[in-house]
Amino acid sequence: MVGNGIGAFGLRDDAAVVDVPGGGSVVVSVDSTVEGVHVDLSVCTAADVGWKALMGALSDLAAMGASPLGALVALCVPGGAGHGEVALGVMGGVAEASTATGCPVAGGDVSAAGGLVVAVTVLGTVEGDGTAVSRSGASAGDAVLVTGPCGGSAAGLRELRAGAGSGSGDAYRRPVARLREGEAARRAGAHAMIDVSDGLALDLHRLADASGVGFVLDDVPVVPGATLEEALGGGEDYELLIAVSEDEVPGLTDRFTAAGLRRPIPIGAFTEDRGVRTLRGRVLDRLGWQHRLG
């Protein structure tokens, strides 16, 4: 964190870990959902926006292996007739996501603004005697796994814009943070994790950058109906990329199975040469969503 000694993994991780006086720590993250930037209101309801906002913030906790304690929601809505209903709709979606994840909404703020913005701060904790999982713990020889196929959100948005049926866009309008998967991976000894929020390729590069390693991917699982490009660069799938030693993969798989979760999918391995970043023998570019400021 800026200006003090509280650890935030150099502002390069999914969340900050704040030590609490007297012992223990809290995992904290904040995420914004902005009309026209993160969400297309022509294909989403106000409730979808609220759902997406809370799930996006909670995905950062999932990537650290943390469980949610609560959330604060700051809602900015345009003035004018009908926008009171928009505010109620957004908060209705937040409430649905809160119920689905067991994350209570502890408070927040409402303000008028030029466009719809939902900023969510989430607080979490690492249960048991473990520590939060950062992006920087992967080592050469570790396996790369992902908790599920990717590309569903991008494909859903494409289909919604093309006027496809209402059920086709659920992955875009109602993504799910992999909180149980993150906790299971942490308890199984995951060395590093990151959530696929901006694109599998870009987020895997970020994890490799933080860990000082390269990677060699054999394949990438793609959601039926999506393209490989959408799986690599679409983002908002919120699956988790996991680094774990090869001999710990069976234990990781067993823990997921025991918890009733899908088996994590091995897709490659990390390498000592950080300049090696390939998929099927070809250089993998940093495909994904990157904000351009200024």
C-alpha cells in the first residue's frame, strides 16, 4: 500500500493483505464497474450490473484463497427520471450475488453522477492456519492448471449483441467468482494464483512476471461455442490459474473432488527462462483487456 508499511504485495496482486493489531489479517480489494467500459447496458439489466460488480470484486478474493467477510458498495447513478429504479435494480443484483456467495453487504454510499458506476470494496479472511496466495510464488517446474474452460463471457457478449437467445449470454451477464475453488487450491498448497479477469493469456503473463518465470502451455480449454481467441483474451471468465508442484497435482485434484468441485485442468508448466512464453510451441502474446489512461 502507498505511504505505509502495510503489505499489499507491491500493489501488483489481486488484493492487499492488511495485518490487524493484536494478530490476524484482512484481505482487501476494490473493483469498479463502469457503464460503457466494463458493462454493455444494451444487453444487461441493472440487476446484471449489480451482480457483475460484486462478483468481479469477490473474484480478487478467490485468487488469494480468501473467504469473504463483507462488502461495501458505492453506487453512482445519472440523475433524471427513472434512475431511482436503476439504483434499486443494481442493488437487487448485488443482493442476489451476496446471497449466492454468502458475502453480506455491510454498507456503502449513493451519489449522482454522469454515468452509472458501481465501486465495490470487499473484505476477506484466510481461514485456518494458512496465508493468502499471491501471484509471485510460482517456480520453474510447477504445473499450470485452470479451474475451467474459458471464453464463455466473451462469447456470450458476442451472441447477445447479435441478438441470440436470452440464455446464451449468462456467462457475460452473470459470471461467478470461484471462491470455493480458491480456498481449496490454497489448502492444497497452491504456490501462486490469479483470476482470469482480463484474459487467460494476459493474466498468465502477469503471474509469470510476478514470479519471474516463463511458461509452456500444451493447450487451453475453450467453452463450447467460444473461439480460442475469446478464451485467451476475452476476460471476465473468473476461472483461476493455479501454480502447484507436479507432485502436488494429485492432492489438488483430490481436494477439489472431495469438495464437489470440477477437477482443475492441467494446461502446461512454468519454466526457468522467463523469456519463454508459448502455447503449442508458438509465442503467446499478451492478449486481453488493458486499460489505457491518458
